[in-house]
Amino acid sequence: MAPSKQKKKRRSRTEKQTKKLLFSEAINYLLEQSLEQRVKDPDLSKEYFLSAKKMGMRGRFHLPKQYRHLFCHKCYTPLTSNTARVRLNSKKKQVHYQCLICRSEHRIGYHKPKP
């Protein structure tokens, strides 16, 4: 016998919007907690960031850039003055971050605002 053909239950737009709102609030809360614990307890900060990232993947969200640039992309350690080296390259208009734990480098571009 062939499997029964059941119609998939579709979610309405309001259910999707509420789900999206709940995910974004939870992610923002975890990221704020992670920033508060950055200097005091880096391991706890790392856990908060990882759980926020997992929630983002589950809900298909990108984490905001302002938070993504504060953590190492390889080992997810919070980048502070004790765990990172920051250099400015004015010729290429880049900020170079080097994690002192895993030795990975990240470059973020910047530009002068137009008048």
C-alpha cells in the first residue's frame, strides 16, 4: 500500500512573525548577556554566544554584525584586550584582529563617511 497522502499543515503569517520575534528577542538577550560576561568570565560568554548562534541557525537568522565582530570566528573566544591584538591598516582601510588563543586573523574593512 502507498503511504497516506496527508496535507501538510501550513503556518499562518502571524505564527511565523511571532516565531521570528521570539527568536530575535532570545538571541539579543543571549548576546547582551555574553557581552556583560566578556571580561568577568570568558568561558560563560563563549557559551552564551554559541547558544545564540545555534538559535540563529535553527531560526535561520544571521547574528548582527556588531556582535559577530566581537568574537573570534574560529574558537568563539570573546575578543578583549587580553585575548586579541588589534591593528589598523590605513592604506587598505582595514582593521586586523588576531586572536591570541588560536592565532587566527580577521580583517574588517572600513571607510570614511562621505560628506
